Amino acid sequence: PAFRLFQREFLLGYLPALAGDWLQGPLLFQLLQSRGFLRSQIAALYSCGFASNVAFGLVSGVLVDRLGRKKSCLLSSGLCSVSCLLQLSWDLLALAAGRVLAALGTSLLFSAFEAWYVHEHLECHDFPAEWIPDTFWRLGLWNSGLAVAAGLLAQLLAEGLALGPAAPFLAAVPLLALSGIFAGRNWEENYGKSRPCGKACGEGLRGLLSEPRALLLGLAQALVESVLLVFAFLWTPVLEPQGIPLGLAFSAFS
């Protein structure tokens, strides 16, 4: 019972943030297109976000350990919320800043929450390590359902509200705030090992070079992600002229 209670508190803090992240996916291209930007400008905004994600991914683990995992979760919710609000702007620089903040928030979203959970599970509650996969199985199941629901909700909001494709971004803000408030009130802080960023990156590089299978796995993952990022940019302009509801298409992809 104690484990189930702890597991439920983790999911209640993490799932709203994931739902807010998913809501930003279906109509991003359509939103930028409705602002009158050229395809090349939209591509630049996408690339800005992707490049920032790569850069922040190198240091996010060190930042989370040093700042504190709970604080990093709260920071993730705050950065993603500001990013969503910036999507209401018609200014290209403001939108670019929003993509950078979204990249940093997303890097924290997919590192801080799970790092916090594993530490609490093992070090604070002393639950068996064999129980961790049960939590992440439940997390994956709920996350898949949230992705499907986010596409449907984004379509309904865009069609039902005057804001159009900006509506899902505003709807994501309360979910992100809910995640931050819940984590802030119910979670304890924990920290990882404090290491210089250069040392951590050097250790990771040496680990890749000393283990060819890890290097090949990383290369394969990078190639898969590259294809997915190209797909993320192209699917909207391909399907939209056919009159296919983008939110429904997103749900089908998910």
C-alpha cells in the first residue's frame, strides 16, 4: 500500500505535465502558418527548437543533479508555460524564444521527473528495485492515452474557440501549473552527485568510445530521431491540404 501511494503521487505530479506537452504538438505548424510566416521561417523556428534541445540535453543531467530534482520539475513546468504563452505572439523573435524555452523545459521534463522518482524509490522509501518497471509501465500506458486524447482535445479547442490553433497552447498552461503545484506541495527535494559539466560530458564521451555497442546504439537512435524530426515538420503541410483534421491525425499517429 505504501508503494502504491507513492506511485500514485508520482503519476499525479508527472502526467499533467506530459498532457500539457502533448497538447503543444498537433497544431504547432498550423499556428505558425496562420501567423503568415513562410515555410522557410517555420523551418528555422523548428530547427531552433531542435538545436536547443540537443544543446540543453548535454547539460540537463548535471543541471538537474546540482539544482535539485524537485526544483528542476518546477522549473520545467514554468518554462513550458512561458513558452506556450509566447506562442500567442506574432513576432518571430518572441516565437524563437518560445521554442528555446520549450526545448529547455522539455529536456528537464524528460530527465528531472524520472530521476526524482528513482532516487525517492530506492534511497528514501527503500522499495525493491524490481518494482521500478511497474511504475514506468504504468507511466508509458497513461502517456500513450494522453497523447491520443491530446490530439482530439486540440482539434476540439481549435474548432470551438476563437483563438484557433493557439487554443491548445493556452489549455496546456493550467495542466503544467497543476503539475508544478502538486509536485511543489507533495514531493520532497533530492539531489544527485555534483559534478562539473565538462567532467560529466568527458566521462560520457569516454564511455561511448570504450564501448562500440553503445556508440552504435547512440548512432542508430540519432538516425531514428532525425527521421522523426523531419516527419514532425512535414506531416502537417502534407495532410492539411487534403482536409484531414490535424488533431485526429495526431491521435492516429500516437
